[in-house]
Amino acid sequence: DNWVWWPMPEISALWEAEAGGFPELTGSRP
């Protein structure tokens, strides 16, 4: 299931909304 951790902006945006925004996952975003 490592594919889930790919640097996908769309997925990161979803996780940011779900988790509240993890700086570790959304490092490309402020």
C-alpha cells in the first residue's frame, strides 16, 4: 500500500482537509 504515500497534490489536499493539514505531508503547501 506504499502507493498511497506518493506525492500527489490531490491526495495531499484531501488529507489536509481530513487531518487538518499535516506539515509533514503537505510540505509543498504553506
